[in-house]
Amino acid sequence: MKPQRKISRRRFIHEANCAAVGSISLFSSLLSLRLTAGAVSANSTFPDYKALVCLFLGGGNDSFNMLIPRQVDAHADYVTARGGLYNDPHQSGGLAIPTEELLPIQSAGQSISEFGLHPNMPFLQSLYNQGNCAFVANVGTLIEPTTLAQYNSNEVKLPAGLFSHSDQKVHWQTIVPQVRGAGPKGWAGRMAEVMDQANQSSSIAMNISLSGNNVLQSGFGTVPYITDYKGAVSLNANDSDLFSQTAVNSLLSQHYKNIYQKTLGESTRKAIDSSVAFKDAVDPIKTTTSFPSSQTGKRLAMISRIMQARMGLGMERQIFFIRRGGWDHHSGILEKQPDLLAEVDEALEAFWTELELLGLQDNVVLYTASDFGRTLTSNGTGSDHAWGGNQFLMGGGVNGGKIYGQFPTLLGGSDYDLGRGRLLPSTSVDAYTAELASWFGVPPSELTTVIPNAHNFFDPTSNPYPLGILNNLVT
């Protein structure tokens, strides 16, 4: 008889992800329960607490009206690309914001130095100018470095389902855009499995979602702990509706429920016990800061409460997920986007104030993601699905006051213009994510487990911070 092959936990995650990239076999999914039930980790060696907060702008934020060139010639190109100024009485359908309305910021390292933020984001401007916020320009999902010529001649592999909401939002969360669907699982789920030495004294998952189930936080053997802005969710064996939504839903959807009835029963018990521990730790805690009553504000308030309860919960590392929808502005962008940007800005101000009061501003990084960027060209009252867009990060340890990546020329016909102002990304999500994963504590040797295509864009061993946004921090 052939001896049974022994496999490490790290190797399992890597091979299971490779299997997903190739064929997404059911066998890999079956093995994940065995791994979850039987894995034993070493004691944690982390000397500090760190948290990542993903603010996902669902629907595709028109981010070139969030971060805008303010320098004279570049702004003129922007106005042309966007079909004119929104307030120009001589034409209609323009989406561009006038220079005088923009909130000025500057950045070294770009072809121009003068930029501006949307007028409804004064806090973000202040945080950027303080050096605690940075932008990543024209970032998007890529499989390998791609030029416009290669795109046009089909010389390179392109993300599956490009420009599709359902595909692109998943690709941002898996970082495996050559595969349609959630087969490769989420990079935060993979990261939690790589870093399973953290939170050994806790019954709560490293990943916590305030916006329901999501791909980002789901791994091969892990699922996020789901709560909401109202407080801890109470579970009991008689609360069948709530129970099915939070603890069992993902397990019952698997094909192996009859094979693993014992594991299911144990998971049920653990879910109930975890909810009790979570409720006992978090419910008594209140925020000092008054948070806005908006969707984003209420969820960030809850995150700050959970962070305060981290010692009681035994949490050394936490990954939070918030989804704020409503950014799919095919029409009415000039009325809808400003309100959403104002909501985000006001909520971030309260969150930052609370982090400073708690002394956690250096321990937390909040970052944004979205389905995709949008067309620079106007469709009359909005913009359509595109590719590259702008994102931002905030935190006390961010090398802020700077725009990273390459901010593109916005005038049609540039080296990044696919047509209609659909911009080919100049920075990959892989590089953006590597900064976050490295700061969080993933060693360079494990980056390709978390980011399978990393080698296509940078050497993760010698350059785990390929953009330089967070590389001044010492773990």
C-alpha cells in the first residue's frame, strides 16, 4: 500500500487554491472540512494588534470624479473626456467638476503635481494633507502586465467577464480574475488560514462581516463571523430563521452534509457559543464619538466597538468587511454620487476620531475597493462600466499625502484608453493587496498563497511592498 502523503496546512491552502484556479474540484472543498476540524496551530507570536477594514463601494464608483487632476492642462483634458463641465449652460451631459470647486491636494511622483478631491470630501482632504491617507491611481484586476497593444491584439490573458458586475466584484475579492465565480475563495479568507497562529484564544473568526456573506472573507476552511450594526447577533437552537442565516447556511449548502453530520453538529454548537461570547464582550461597549446615522456610519461605529472588545474576545488580528451599495450610476450621477461621497467622508471622520481616542490609529488600515472604474465619457446623465479606477487607504501608518501607481492621462487616445474612456489599469489589484497583506503580517514566503498571481507583477520575496504605501511599518 502506498504511504499516505502528509501535507502541511500552508501547503494545503496553496494546493487547494491552485486546484480552484484550474478546475475547482469538489474534492478540494471536501478536504477543507477535514483541515478545519483537525488543524492545530502554534501559539501566536504577534506582539501587537492590527485590523484591516474593507469598505467595498458596491456598483462601481466613478472614481475619476473623486480624485481629479487640478493642474490646468490636465484638468482641461479631464473636462474634455467627461463631456464638459456639469454646470456649463452652453451644453448638457457634461460630468466634469470645475477647478474652483475641487479640494486641493498635491502629490509627488506623478506627471503632474496638482490634484483635487470631490468637494464633498473635506475630511479626506484633511487626512491626506496630514499624511494619514493615500490614493492608488488607476488600479484594477489583471492577470499579467498588459499594454494597450497587447489588449487589442489578444496577446495576453484578460479577466474573465471583464466589465461585468458579477465577475469583477468577485475578482476584486479573490484576486484570481482568470476564474469566473468564487472557486478560488477570497484573499482575506486565505490570509486568515495562512495566519491561523493568531487569535488562538478566541472562538470568533478573524474575519468579521457587517454586510452579510461575502467572497472576500470566505476561505477553504473558514467563513466570516457575521454581525450587524445593531450589536451582536444572538443565536439559539430554537431561532431557526436567524440560525440558518448566520451559522449553518454556508455549511448546508455544501454537498457533503450527510458525510459530515458530526462536524455540522459541532459547528452548530460552536456558532451558538461564539455568539454568546461576542454578545457578552461587545454589547456593554459604547463609542465616545457620535457617529452619523448613515449606513456607513453605523457600521463603522460597530467596528470600533468590536475593536475595543478585542482583548475580551482574544483577538490579535481582525479583518472587517462593509459593503455600501448604490454606486452604479448609469444615470443621475451628479445627484447621487455627491451624497454617497459625503456619507463616506462624514463616517470616516467619526471613525478616525474614535481611533485616535482609543489610541488605535496606527493599528488600523481602512481601504476601499469597488467593482470597477467607470467610463470617462458621459452617457447623458451618468457613466457606464469600465475597468481601472482610483482607491484610497487611511491609517496612522500609511505613507500618506501621496498618490501611488500611475495616474493616467484622461484625454481620449492615451496609452490606457480602450475607448469611451475605459481605462486599462496601470496598477494591479495584486500590488495593492500585497501592501495590505504584508502590513497585516503575512510573511513574504506566504504572499503567493494569498495572492496567487503575485509573481506576474513583482517578486514577493524581495519586494513584499511593491507600491511602498505601508513599508515603513515594523511588525
